[in-house]
Amino acid sequence: MIDTSAATTRQEKVKIITDQLEQGIKDLLDSEKYKEYLGKMSKLHNYSFNNSILILLQKPDASMVAGMTTWNREFHRTINKGEHGITILAPVTFKKDIPKPVFDADGNPQYDEDGNLRLQIDRLEIQSFRPVYVFDVSQTSGEPVPTLGPDELSGTVENYDKIFEALKEVSPVPITFETITDGSKGYYSHKEKRIAIKEGMSPAMTLSTALHEIAHSMVHSQEVLRATGEVKDRQTKEVEAESISYACAKSIIGLDTSEYSFAYIAGWAGERKLEAIKESLETIRKCTDNIISAVERHLHPELSLSLGESQKQTKHKALSA
């Protein structure tokens, strides 16, 4: 439970929550659960850039790929009937004996007593490639694949409809529901300038996803990145978006998504881990504050009106002085 009672401003409250985010990720990375997760996931092969392209060309929604033997032995999963493997190129090394002339110290070729050119055999290792087949986790069945946290948030949210309508008003782009089958909870389309959220999820997961995609639309749109001159890889974008979602959910709704969000962030942070969060803290805090402020204006318009009247009175007094 995060205690924000000492905060006197919205900005202080956001800082307390994001500081807890950083600590929560650190605790997760230091946990036995994380070590066990890494040990299991290390069995998955890291594919070369070229093979990664081949995988995406054949199965764009691939998320976790391995060969049949790895799925069977390490994860106790079998390939679903009728599934077609994803073709990649595996390196193959073989040895070949290459005869070469023997030369003396002066560089002259040597001959044996029968006048034949003396040869020495050099054994070379030659690398080639052969096609092999791998499968995405969605093509397999069996024991659950290890995860750091739940695959999805569950539970209801008080005033869900009202909060979701406020998020739709705050979002820079339209939000719609649709059937999504690639395993993702939602997405922000740069090209179409819209947000799509998977139908049928719990209120908690739906609001968390909406906040995540709104964050993408606010800080990762092509227009924003072009204006700021920033270049961000997907790793950074996902860490920022889920961090913003976590902080906003905690502040706006009182919804604790840490079990899901911390695992998501740790997974995307990769080797950079806490550094990825620290480098993005300013972006996370600024966007979180903007979303909270905008949502509060929609949920509590009377506060905005009171503030507006107060500002008018202050301005009037200043002009009268």
C-alpha cells in the first residue's frame, strides 16, 4: 500500500508513486521468482537479426519462439496439430581437408623423391546454413509458460463507466473496442491515429490498457518525437507507457496494478533494468501529471470552475491595484 497522505500537491503525489514504482521493480529484480524466471527463459534461443526478420515475415504476431525439442523438453509443451513451422536458417559447421604445396625457407616448392609436389593437408572449418523449423508459443499446448506476473488484471472498478468516458475525453485520439487475437491487450495506431482495446477484458485490465495506450499517443506519437527530436526504441516506449499507466491507475482510481505492471516493465527493461526507468522518470512523471490533471477536470468539473473563478478574481484584483 502506497501512502500518499503526506503529499500536499498533485506533483508530490505523483513523485511518491513513481518512487515506489522504481523500488517495486528493484524488489522484483532481486527476488527468487525473477531468478527462477531467468533460468527458465534462458532456454529460449536468441535469434539473429536476419532470423528475427524471417520470423516476423512468416508470423508477425510471434512473441516467444523455440524449436520443437526445446518446447518438449524444457517447457513440457507440444506442437498443436496442423501447425506449420516457421522457417529460419541455422548455422552448420563442417570440416574440409584442403591440400596445399609445401615451400622451403626461400619460398620454393618442395618435391618428394619421385618428383611429386609435396603437399600438406590444412583442415578448414567451413560455415554454411540449413533451414530449420521453430514454433511460436501460440502454436503449442501444455504446461503454462513461466511468467513474472499475471497475464491479465481481474476485478471490477467503482465508477468504471464514468472513468472510462473521462479517459476517452482526455485521449488525443479516439478509443474503440475490437476483437484482438494476437495476444495483445490493445494498441495505438500511428497511421490511423486511434487506440484499439481488446473486447471482453475485465474493467481493471481495460482501464489499465487504455491508460497505457493513451500514454503512447501522448509521448510516442510521430509528431511529438519529431518535435522534440527524440529517438526512442520500443523497449523505452513500453517501459514509459506501462509506468505511466501504473502511476495513473494508482492515483486516479486507487487501482494497484503492480503485480501486472512491474512484471511487464521488468520484461521490457531487459538488461538496462532500473536504468531504463531512471532515464525516463521525467517523461513518466510529466505525462502522468498531465493525464491526472485532465481526468480530474472531467470527473470533477466543479473544481475546475472554482479554480477558474479564483483565477479571475486574482486577475481582477491585480488589474485594480
